[in-house]
Amino acid sequence: MVIPYKGQSYVDLKKKCHQLGCLFEDPLFPASDQSLFYNRNRVGLVIWKRPKELCGEPSLVVNGISAHDLNQGLLGNCWFVAACSCLASQEALWQKVIPDCKDQDWDTNAPDAHTGIFHFSFWRFGEWVDVVIDDRLPTVKGKLLYCHSNDANEFWSALAEKAYAKLAGSYEALDGGNTADALTDFTGGLSEPINLIGTGVRTDEVKRGNLFERVLKVHSRGGLISSAVKVSSVTEMEFKLPSGLVKGHAYAVTDVREVSLGRGMMSSSSSKGVKITLIRVRNPWGKGEWNGPWSDGSPEWKQVSKSEWEKLGVTVQDDGEFWMTFDDFTDNFTDVILCRLINTSYMSIHKTWEEEVVRGSWQHHDEPMKNRAGGCTNNKGSFFQNPQYMFNIKKEEDEALICLQQKDRKASLRRGIEAYFAIGFDIYKVELNRTYRMHSLLQKVGSSVYINSRSVFLRIDLKQGRYIIIPTTFEAKKEAGFMLRVFTDEVSRFKELTLDQPPRPSCMCLSGYPQVVTQLHIQQGNDLARQDCDPYLIIYCEGERIRTPVHKGTRSPNFDIKFLFYRKRPNQSIRIEVYAYSMVRDSFLGQVTVTKEVDNLQKTLYLKDRRNRHDNKVTGTLNIAVVTSSELTAI
């Protein structure tokens, strides 16, 4: 479903213009300086012109959409243009961003039927938003001021940029930005920023090979990829390196290949061709290229057959697009962004992800129990007052993709409001049966970076169990809306935790109220059977029954599992039963009871062999730790 931006319906507005016989003029994004700048004009006299005033036969698209259609103008939005270059290489994606492309275009048979209205769709905060614009474009001395095509008759890039500027509040709001955000806006995918230096890819051949496989997979499945060379100071921005690359500049990755080389590059003892990994990159400026190995006209290309040249579409001209080996790519670029298209369809041959999406907000309140803007862990007194979300990992180990996004505030910049807060999140492993909010630190298993960006991303491998994500702003008392997306291999039973402790019943004299909270930690089981089995536990406490996962092929499992019980009758024992899993019928192995609080307890387990009528007993042990507190919110 696509939502009209600010209620502007493209169909209705176009129909109205046809009825009135006029060209559309957008009242929400007028042809004036307020649509260009935050405060004042910085480029001189700007004249807004329609494409008909700039060329004889304007067209939305000429000979298809290509990365070569894009040239960055006077605006510092190489990040946006690089994302557009990525988009141009994937027809299924740009058709979503530029809907009804042919119907929107000028009709050469009926030029007077054009009403000067266009629309583009972008994914914003979990929804596809349809943005309507008129076709008046800013020019200086008769030339387009910002993004433009190599073909003077083609206008899709300039019009898409205007629609994106409208979402941001002005063109100037696009001066400096994040390619990862634009890639997400074009696809609804997950953008993963990767630091090629910090991850050790440059020095570790195995890591570099694994990264290439990930890059190749993202590209082959229709995802988008961008790269950049980081700057260490403002003075380094757009500094051209001896390699031909430009620092502080966003590039688009337009192809990824494994190439077979000719015999000139083969080992004399090899009977097979040599393969190397190549990657094609484009400079949004449309000129300025890498000049190292495999650059345009370099001698390495003599080792590639003519058929390979044709497959790769190699061109020897300064068009801003060039090839390089993946090793050179990782050695010369410092950052890469992988925008995955997440597959949630069960009808696909590729991996299917289970998606969970929740929209929430950080809201400050003076009353601690109602406050939901506690800041990061540096704010010890308020951190646990943030929103908390629980999910399960059902497999022994599973890869989870987690993205936290805050609402875009760029449109408010003219009022002096900061665009983004520094945001991030922490992940904690909690008790298997926890259903109430955390109030003290448990085992932290992962965390994102904290950065003043629209979104933060984490890809993490998690072991079987229950987890809590706590999304926060870095500083306390910051208010903003956010969206949290979690992708796992199996259904995770994702939910927000809203209660701090069990609610008090209306009539406590009948049902009672928990007096203490008990944390049970079952660590290790030893000699649970005479031979390897598939043991699991069932724990009983005041009517609550919990079953642990099965540990396969062992008689001494490392359970390392915690449970939390809110207890009305703390003197009553907790019973732990041990079973061996079977496809036909599970076998009862024995049980132990816990009746008191201890730091560490080794319970002797008398296991009964039911196959022996004499009921011979085998001794096993469970290592258990129990902590009980009278403070219900202490654990």
C-alpha cells in the first residue's frame, strides 16, 4: 500500500489540471527560495523552468534508465546520486520508485495533454509514500542547478531529486547525508554499514573472502551497494588521491563478478583457468576514475577474452565507471554499505526471513515508572525506563538482523531543531520464561554503535534462548519516534514488555500477591543416563510449568539456562524433572527439588531405569544456583 504524502493524490490533482486546462503548481513545495534553502540564497539568481522551456522534446526517460544518466550538480548530495546510480541498475527497484514511468512521460502525439505533474515513491518509516511534484526545476543561466542527465532531453534524475528534496523540506537539506538512508528509502531494505578497516578485512584473507561472498550475494539478489573513502578532517573533503579516488565521496557499486583469465595469467602447472574477483564502481560526478590495476585501458585487460569483455560491458572512456579487483577495493575504500532486500516470502527459493516491526517512541515523564526516555547505560538511574522488547531464538544458533530507525527530522531544520539524535540499542540474554521488564543488568550479548544517524544496524549470531532489546537515545530525556525491525530465521514471538511486575489483583485476600522473586540458574547436568541420550528438563513452580530445549546426544548437557519466578509461597519447593526425548515416547529419568536459597548447589539426582523391573538406581547431578529477593523489581 502506498500513502499519499500530505494527502496529495496524484490521480486527483492530474485530473483537476486536465479539467482546468492548466499546468500543476505545487503549493507545498513552491518555486521559490524557501524550497531551496534553509535561510538565504547562496547561489544567486535562480529561475525555475519547466523541461519544455529547457529543450524541444523533453522526456522522463531516454533509452532506459542507466547509472550513466546521473550527474551531480552544485549540491553536496553525492550520497543521494550514488544511491540513484545503484538504483538505476535494478529495473524492478526503480519501477517502484518511478511508478507508471511510461504513463507519466510526455506524449509526443499529444504534447498539450501534459499537465506538469509527476509522482515518485519512497519507503519512509515502514511505509511507501507517494510524493507529488510539479516539473518546475531550479536553473542558473539556463542550466539545471542540481542533478541532471547526460542527455539534455532526459529529466527523471532531476525530478526524482526534487521529490526527495520535498520530503526533506528543501534542496539544501540534501547537502550532506547518508547513502545508507537513501538506499533504504529506495528499497525498503536493510542497509548495513561496514568499516573495512575496523573489521580487519584488509589484513585477514578469510574475512575478505567471506565479505566478497556477502557482497556477491547481495548484488545477485537485487540488493544495492555503495562505498566511500572516509575523511579524518573537513579539509580532506573531496581530496583526490593518487589512485584517482576522491575522499569523502560516495560511490555506487554497479557490478560484482568472478572472471576467468586467459592462459597468460595461468600457472604453468595448472590445467584450469584462473579466476579473480572484480567489482565495478561508479563516480556520481560522471568522471574521475581509479587508475590502478584493471582500470580503463590497463594492461590487465589483455588477459581477458573478448567474450568476457562483452559480458562485463567494459568501456574505455572517462565516464566515471571503472573496474578493480576486490582486494584493491578493500585496500582503497574504507567503508561499504550493503543494502539487503529482505525476503519474507515462503514461495521463494532463497532464504526466507521472519520479520517483526514495531513503532514506538521515547517519551520523557517525571514519574520514573512512566518515563520511556532513559538514555543509554551511562544513565544508570534511568536506563531501564526505556522501551523494552522481547524475542526468542529457537534454533541452537541463529543469525539476527536488527535495525533501529528514528523519525527523520530534516524538514524541521529551518526551525533550528537538530536533524537526528544519537541512537543505539543493547541486547541482553534473559531468563527463558521472563515476561516482565528488566530492572538490573543481565548478560549483554551485543550492542549497536551509538551515532547521530537516522538508523543503526546490527547483524549478530545468537544462541538459543530469550532476549531483550532496549533501544535508546544516547542522552536521557530526548523525545522522538522510532521503528524497530527484527529479522530471524524462525518466528521469534516478538513483543513489547510493558509491565514492571505482576499486577496486583483487586482482591488479594483471595489470590494473594507475590512476596519474593526467585531466579533459578541451572548450569550443568552430569551423568544423567547410562549412555548418551537427548535430555531436557521440566520445571514446576507454584503451578507454572516450563520446558527447556532438548540437548541432543549427551548425558552431561551444559544447560546454562535461567528462569524467573514471582512467588506467593516462597517456602514451597521448586521441582525439576529430567526426561530423555524420544520420537515415540519420552523417558522419565528422575527429579530433584530445590527448597532454599543458595549461591551454588549440586543436587544429587536418583535416576530410575524403568526398563529394569528391579529399579536399579543410577546417580547423576545437577548444578544449580538460586537467588531470592524480596524486592520484586530487583532482578
